[in-house]
Amino acid sequence: MTGIALIIAFILAIIVMILAISKFKIHPFLAIMGISVILGLAAGIPLVDVKDANGTVAVKGLANVIGEGFSSTFTSIGIVIILGALVGSILESTGAAFKLADMVIRLVGKKKPELAMLLMGWVVSIPVFCDSGFVILNPIRKALVKRTMTSSVAMTVALSAGLYISHVFIPPTPGPIAAANTLGIGDNLLLVMGMGALCSVFPLIAGYIFAKYIGKKVKAADDVDSGEVVKSYEELVAEYGKLPNGFLALSPIIVPIILMALGSVSSMAGWTGIPASVCGFLGTPIMALAVGVIFGVMILMSADRIEKFYEITDSTLKTVGPILFVTAAGGVLGKVISVTGLVDYITGNAAVLEKIGIFFPFILAAILKTAQGSSTVAITTTAGILAPVMGVLGFTTPASATLAVMAIGAGAMTVSHANDSYFWVVTNFGEMKPEQGYKTQTLGTLVLGISAMVEIFILSLFI
């Protein structure tokens, strides 16, 4: 199968995958793997290896293609995702996330509580999943609502937006790491982090404005004084005992960034000898995040909770497992696409895709996100589909490839609704009805995605 027929088969495969995940509730791992097999068979990939006259493998069989796609993803990204998630779990369990939130409030001031919640969420969600981050920070949100008499909805939307933006843009959250590795810039995570921070500017501004606006239009249950006793910030902190100091709380995030920066500087400056070896070794994402985990262990020791390390690690592995397998399945789909004639056909018709350019990954990720709910699945699947055609689309440099990761992230925000667990976390903890969730969370994520894509498009004109 070649040409238009292969394109049609590919489109049908994506539609079937979306329906399988969203309508028939088939697990994304099984849906993506199944579609990979079907697409491979439809494209004419042989069932077993085809060898030439010399006994050398001329065409790989479908089983080997699937195996290579799966194993290569684990090789490149598995440890990075595990270590990043472990750092987040430690910050969550020791109260270091509260400390980071407190630092943001001190920086912004209590007179701008929505801005404080927005930035607090943005910082905390860099290492912590947005769902967990909302649950962690919601007690602070409720306390600030009572303390400042600010709209509960405005505070909910601001917190949700801040968490969501860094969740899809900035490693070590799994989505951006997976996309970066799949698109060939896994060794440039520092660039991805920097670009993620830069691409957060427009959506942060848009999220803040929307939160202020929608807070005047929608009222949540906890906007009404129900006589509920809300714990103060001090009482919440007391439940953790003594919080770590500011540097210690930041260290699992900041130290890996510094190490990766040194690795990049060493490479660009052409250092040699022991300094180059040490910086190159510690500057790799795996080792940098491993050092971040060591600093996390120091936080546990300072909080006298080192005995919890085994439990935290075990829980993290259980949480990360499904993400790793879905990510690997996305790698399989990308590998299958790469060995079909689809890439050659697209290359021969590059002018069409070049007109779409940076909007292609955004649109594809937005379709996947809206259809099946998970931002991480949308990011990893889109990256797998995009990887074989990066050159065709013009994403040939680390900077342009990073912009493609950002475009995928922007699409993966668009939009959060009833098939997204985060929608229900925000709606339920924000004490809103589902119809109010559509007016706030769903509409808000649409604003975030579009504003982010506007900024990414502007940046693409100069990069």
C-alpha cells in the first residue's frame, strides 16, 4: 500500500485509535499497540524478516519493528521519567512543595492572590503531576480564599492554569521528556526547559486574565460562607512538621538544571580532559536527575522521614509504570510509521505540510487530547507520529525541534473536559458543578492552548 491509500489508512487508524480509547474505554497502551500492528499489516510490512541472497536482513519483519520501537523508547527515556517522578513524590511527601508555594506567595505578595496561585501552581507542577499538585495546593487555595475574600472560582482557575502550563511544557514531567526524546533532542533537556519557561509567558498572562474574568461570572459552592472551618496556612504547614529551608526545597529542581547547563557549556566550549568528562557525565539527563534524587533524599533525612523512602519509591514506580508503557507504545507507532512508505510519500509532497508548519503538531495533539483526555498520551502519541516527518516539516535544528515539542504541549492543553481526570479534580476540589467546569476549566484550557500557540508561532518566525 502506497500513496493516497496509505494516507487514508493512516487517518483511519488514528480515528479508530481515538474511538477505542475514548468511546470503548480500551487502555491507551492496548489501543496504540493494536493500531500499530494493524497499520503495519495494512502498509505491507512483512510478518517476518526478509533476507537477501547473502542472508542479511533486507526488510525487517513486523515483530522486530514493534520490538525495536518499544525497547528504544525504554532505553532513551524510562529512567529519566522514573527519576523525575521520584523527585516530585519526595517534594510532595516532605512538604517541600508547600515551601515552594510559600516562596512564591512571599515573592508576589498576598494582595494578588490569583497571581500567587497561578505562579505557585506553575512552579510546583514542574516536578509534580498537575493532578497531584492541585490536591496538594488546594488547602492553601481554600485558606487564601477565606483570608483574602477572593473569588473561589478565580483562585481555582488560576491554580489549575499554572499547574497545567508547566505540566505540558517543562521537564521533568513525563510528557515533555518523552516528546523531546522521541523527536531527537533528549540530550538537550535544558533547552527544552528554557523554551518551556519562555513559552509559558503568553498562557500565564492569558490564564491570569481569564481567571479574573471568569471569577466574576461563576460562583462555586465555597464562595458562600457555609460555616466550614478552613485550616490556616500555618496549620497546614504544621501537619508536615518543620518545612525544609528554601535552598533545600529548590535543590532537587535547581541542581539538575545547573548540571545540565554545565554539560551544555562544556560541549559548546570544547572542554577536554577530566572537566569535560565530569561535566558531560553529570550533565546527562539521567545523571542530573539522579543527583536531584540524592538532594531529595537529603530533604527526607532533614525531615526525619528517610524510613519513608522505600514506600515513596514503590508508590512512584506504580504511578509511573502506566505512563512508561503508553510512552513506549507511542514509540512503537512511530517506528511502524517510519518503516512504511508514508514518510517517503509525505517527503514527496512536502510543500503541503510546509504550509501548515508549526501548526501541524498543535492540531494533531489537540485532536488527540480532546478525544481521549490524557495530555501525556496526546503528547507521546503525537511525538511518535511526528518523529518520522520532522525533516519534512522543517524541524531540523535543536531549536526548531524544541518548538515542535512546545507546539505539541500547547495542543495537549486543548481542551480539558469530562474525559480528562484533571477536569474532575479541578471541578470537584474547586466545588463546582460539571456545567460550571465546562465554563471554567474547559474554556480556560482552550484559552491557554490558543494563547500558547500564538506565542509559539511568533517564536517560530525568528527561530
